[in-house]
Amino acid sequence: MSEASGVAAGRSRPKRALLLILGMALFAVLIGLGTWQVQRLHWKEGLLQTIDQRTHSAPRPLAELEKQFAATGDVDYTPVTVTGTFLHQGERHFFATWEGASGFDVFTPLQLDDGRFVLVNRGFVPYDLKDAAKRPHGEVAGKVTITGLARNPLAGKPSMMLPDNDVQKNIFYWKDRDAMAASAGLPAGAGLVPFFIDADKTPNPGGLPVGGVTIIDLPNSHLQYAVTWYGLAAALAGVLLFRLRRPAKAG
């Protein structure tokens, strides 16, 4: 080996070492992301199985679900039957879309026999029918029995990308149970069931609100994401191996 080629080879060693260090670091990150997606896949599959089991079970009395929620903090998607009287003047409106149309899910306080209230998502109304006066037939009076799915309350705003709720205009962009209840004109000191209920598809008089709007088919793309990250890691390993096996060029 000539002196010049030896010098060139010596200079290439630090570059190769740096390439190896950076490549292995990126490889570890890609493997970590793929493994995280595999973990998320198992979590999502378990969640979907739980939702399927719950949604196909028989409706349960509200009292049973309250005990379950007190013990576990989770009653999501569990069928429930409840009887009470709607406080229609307390409607709260959650911005939503349904079958391609924009509008609102109508959350209405339902007063129970013990004087407490539960917020019931009665279903969807088109944007221009937000005002309840435009759909009077749906404002049912007297005692009603509602069957639907219990829904857990949110601990907080689910994403910074969502607008803040406009309580003054009665437009909610995320389901803040406490803010909805506080602005619904409930009697002073009224108790509140700690979760929501999404009403089922039973038609309301006049056809509105349209019930049964609970989204159950949750997306599950974690396997594709895992394959992508692992594939990138494999490609990177191949590139590193190719580069490291190439002889150093003489300068």
C-alpha cells in the first residue's frame, strides 16, 4: 500500500465509524417505532374485541353501570337502559358530521326519578336545524325510556388541533361533560351521572334527531405502520452493510 492510499484509508476510518454510529442510532429508532406499533396493534385488537363483546351484550340498568364506573372508571360502549324526562331547553350541541353532512349531535339532559341528570346524545341534526324550534316534533314530552351505549367522559381536550368550545354560542368541539352540564340550566345542586349515553337508532318523532350515531368501527392501521417502520429499518441495514463493505477510495 502506498503512503497516499494509507493516508486516505486512515481518513476514511473516522467517516465510516461516524456513519456506523449514526446508522445504528437511526436503525434503533426505526426498530423502536415498529415495535411500538406492534404494541399498539395488540392494544387496538384488545379494544376492538372488548367493544364487540360489549355492544352485543344485553342492555343493563343504569345503577349497575354506575357501580361499574365507580369501580373501574370504564363503561364505554356498554348497552344501558334509562328512564326519565328530557330537559329540552338544556340541549347542548356538539359539532359533528353524519353521512357526509355537517351539523350537530344533540346532547340533552335527562332527569331521572331521583332528581339527578344524565346527558344523552339523542343523535344528529343538520347544521341549519340546530335551533330546536325548527324541529318541534322531536322535543318529546313526559317520561321516556332510552336504550343506548354508555360513553366514558373525556379527561380533557383530546387534541390541541381542536378549537375551544364556544359555550356562549352552544357549540362544542369536544365533549366536555362538565361544561355541557354547567351551561345547560340544570337546577342548583342537581346531581349528574358521571358518563354520557348515546341513544340507539330508535326513531324520534319527526325523524330528528337521528339516533345511533356512535362510531364503533375504529381504524386499525398499526400493522401497516409496523411493516413500514421495520421495512425502513431493513433497507437502512442493507445500505449500511453495502457502504461499510466498500473499500476505501484512495484520495
